[in-house]
Amino acid sequence: MTTLLIHHRVADYEAWKAVYDSVEDMQRDGGVRSERVWRSADDPNMVVVEHEFDSREAAKEFMDRSDLQEAMSRSGVDRSSMQAELLDEASRAARA
């Protein structure tokens, strides 16, 4: 499993969340297996999104989707603040 963490600032959390919630089908079609959203207690327009995928390749393909890029623009994401991180699940042997 691969987790994609995206940190970014949005212009208005409520407006961003409405768009985020409206693209659930696009996320599922793009291979998102689970998702979570956090926002900063100190800055409610600073958002962290976690999406889990079956593979790193699926996560990268999702990030390149034009409909995702359009939704991010429509939702007020400040692209200059974006930081994306791909994390691969460690095997049990590697955790010991």
C-alpha cells in the first residue's frame, strides 16, 4: 500500500471541502482506497489530505489526472503551498 499525503493552503476551507466532497467518485475511479482530511488548529485553511492507494504508480497516476487538477483549481487550493509526499507501507520484517 502507498499513502499520498498532500499539505496545502486553501482560500476558504468550507468552499474547498464542498468541492472535495463532490469528487468522491473521481477519487474512487482514480484508485483511492481510503481518505482522511485534517486541518490545522492554528490555521483552519491549512489542510492535509491522506489518500491510500494499492501502489505508488496508482498514486502518481491519480496526481496527474486533469480532472483532479481542475477540481483543485476550482476549490481554491494555493498551489504554491502544496507539498506532496508518497509513503510506502513498511513490511513487518522491516518494522522489527
